[in-house]
Amino acid sequence: MQKYIIDRFEGDFAVCENYDTEEIIDILKEKLPNDAKEGDILLKNDNENFCIDYEETKLRKERMEILKKSLKKNKEN
């Protein structure tokens, strides 16, 4: 199963990064779940269907918050 991160939306497409190879691809928004948003982790199955990995998305956002706090703390020192 392939994994992607939604970077941004441009017109009818979601610009996504392959989680493993860092390759950038465009995916038609109509192929994504209606509630997909920037930063979500997508899983693509063998049938070319996409779903949101809510647990991995949540963990990634938590890691990003920790990193931002750490950078802010280092900048203040």
C-alpha cells in the first residue's frame, strides 16, 4: 500500500508527496475522500482508491507541534 502526504491543493488537484520516495504527484481531488485536507496522510490501495490514515495523520501533526515548540524555544535562547 502506498502512502502520500497532501501538501496543498491547486485547482482540481491535490499536490502530494510520496511518503517513502518523496516524489511529488498530482491527484485529482475527486479521487480523494471529501474531508481530505492539507497535511493528511493518504493510503492508496491496489484498486487505486485513497483513504485517510487518521491515526498516522494525528501522530504526524503531534510530532510537527513538538518540533515547532522546540524550534521556538531554541530561537528564544
